[in-house]
Amino acid sequence: MMSRLINLEPQPDFPVGDLTPNNSLILSYLLEQEPGIGMQRTPVNSNYNLLRAIHGALERTGQTTEETPATLRALMDGFNSFQTITTLVRPPEIFDIHTAATQANRLLLPGGGISEIRLAESRALFLESSPRAFGVIAGLGSRSMALVNARVMGATTARQLQLPVAA
């Protein structure tokens, strides 16, 4: 049997633009087959305050769920999976501390806390503007609705932190 390399299409406009149909199929398969592919690349694993804010945003969307280890893991998986998708489809960028600070400030309250309301509103925008990327994240792992919602909210947070400053 002959093996073929599967190439992802470069998407320099992601996450402003949605995944291409081809990329969404490949990434769904890849992330399902290799669920830990991006799990060690982000500080969300150790940022309990961020996880609590994401969980609070999840509840603001009407998705009341207990803060269990499975829910927190789903939040992390969604965040990390979105980071992995971005890394695979978008060309590398030079890190700019000013841009990163501006992106993070979109989610911060004047006192320094994270705005659960802004995150909750961002979930609907994620679904509307990127239905294929949303579907990739929603389709990973457990099909429990509570865990799907948690994964999507984690991905929503990662997306908000990656959107260009002008978006």
C-alpha cells in the first residue's frame, strides 16, 4: 500500500477567516487520532484563574455545569486544540508584546479580572464566523453536551486571544 502525505492548506487569515473544508476534515481526523498533539504548549494548563473565568463564561451562556476535573480538562482541551489548529494552518509570526497585550486586554476588566461576559458573547461570534473551526472543536472527544460546550468555550477563549487587534 502506498502512503500519501496530506497537506494542510496555508490559511494566513485564520482565525479571522474560517477553516477551509479540506483543512477542517484533515484537522478533525488529526486531532481525534492524536488528542494530545498540542496539550503541552500553552500556559492555560496551569492558569487556574483563566480556567475559572472560562467556566464562568460557560455558565453565562446558559450552560450550567459543575466545575469537575472532566469539565476543566475539556476547557483546556478546547483552548489547546484551537492553539494547535492555528499553529498548523497559519504561518509563524514574530511575537510582538504590544500586540499580545492589546489582545489580552480585550478580555480584561479594569481591575484586572477576565470578563466572563465578553467571553460568553464571543462564543456566538465564533460559531457565526467560523462554523467549520467550531465544528472541529465540538466534534473532538466526549460527546457529552456539557463537555462539548466546555471545549468550545476553551477554544473561544484561545480564538479571542489570537484575533488581530483590529478585528
